[in-house]
Amino acid sequence: MLIPLTEFGRRLGELPRDRPILTICRSGHRSPLAARQLRQAGYDVTDVDGGTMAWERAGLPLVTPS
């Protein structure tokens, strides 16, 4: 689910509470902010360190929306 950081606070209710959540952004600078908000709200959350750029450098698969 894509939620821009500018909308994040008001859209927390859209996220499931019954499973872990990963936060990720392009470079790894914004997603830790979202992860902190989620933790404070009681969610089970993990931030993907380094964002999608680090993910891609590690050779992990990416799916581009069509």
C-alpha cells in the first residue's frame, strides 16, 4: 500500500493491525519517520534500511506497477 508521508498521519486507520508492516521509501530517509509513527500507535513495524535503492543494489527483486 502506497501512502505518501504527507498523508500518513490521517491514513493510519487503513493499515492492518493483525500483521507486521514494512515501511520503505526510495532512499531510506522518509520511511523511518513512518515506522516511528506506527510504533507509537502500537503497530508491529520494521523499516527497510536503505530503501528501495539498497534493495535493488542487493539484487533483490522489484516489481514496477503497470
